[in-house]
Amino acid sequence: MLLEKGPIEVPGYDELRAQAIHARELAEADGAPKCLTHNDFFNLNLLYGEDGALSLIDWEYAGMSDYASDYGTFVVTCMLDDAEAERALELYYGRKPTLEEKRHNYVFVGLAGWCWYIWSLQKESEGDFVGEWLYIYYKYAKKYLPLAISLYEKQ
């Protein structure tokens, strides 16, 4: 849909797109199983009950996907810093993640940033104002895609 508006003339767009494609290929080669994922996993979809119970709501985008997709969305939409992203992985695994687990999950942080960045460009092309979120999404894609790729290259 975005290309229907004309060529995408954002500086660095093609390079970032190539990184997203390459990172996705690397993650797919890991052979991680597909599972039910929420696909909109972030703090506003978590409800805390008075009894301490935690509920995840808003399952309209749920489907079968790579397990790391929810982690990626969570890091980006909650704007986690490096330490918080690392801590979230440790809590998820119940231990320090391996290099293989870390790089796989980091791909999905980059891809979540990329996905929402493209969404933001689309919305802006339609006249909607996305504001600082466009830059936030871009920042995560720009940081995590090359980071994840570099972790794969360390093999």
C-alpha cells in the first residue's frame, strides 16, 4: 500500500529493508517452532486484578508465529532500554539466555520496529500524524536489526 503512493524516498530505507529481510532469513533458519502468539503484546493489554491475577486481553491479532514475536513487540512498544530488554529475556527463560536465544529474539525486536516503522510511514502518507512513534519504531529497527545480524555472524 505504501508503494502505491509512489517511491519511498526516505534516507536509509533500502538499507534497513535489506537488513530486515536478511535478519528474518537468519531467524527462520533457526527452525524455531511456530506457536500461538498474541501479536499485540504490550503493557496496555495486561490487566492486573486486585487479587494479583494477571490477564492478557485483546487477542484480535493472535495467530501462529515465531515465539519471539511477542518479545519483540513488547520491547519496542514498551520502549525498553538495553538493560530492561535483557532482563525481560532472563525473566522469559528463567535464566540467562544463550547467544542463540538472544540473537533470535533480537531479530524480532528489530522486525517489530521495522513493521511499526512501515506502518507509521503508511499512516503519515495518508495524512495521519504518528508523531514521535515513527522515530521510536525506526530507532529500534535501526539498532536491533544490525545487532542481531552481528550476533549471528559471531558463529
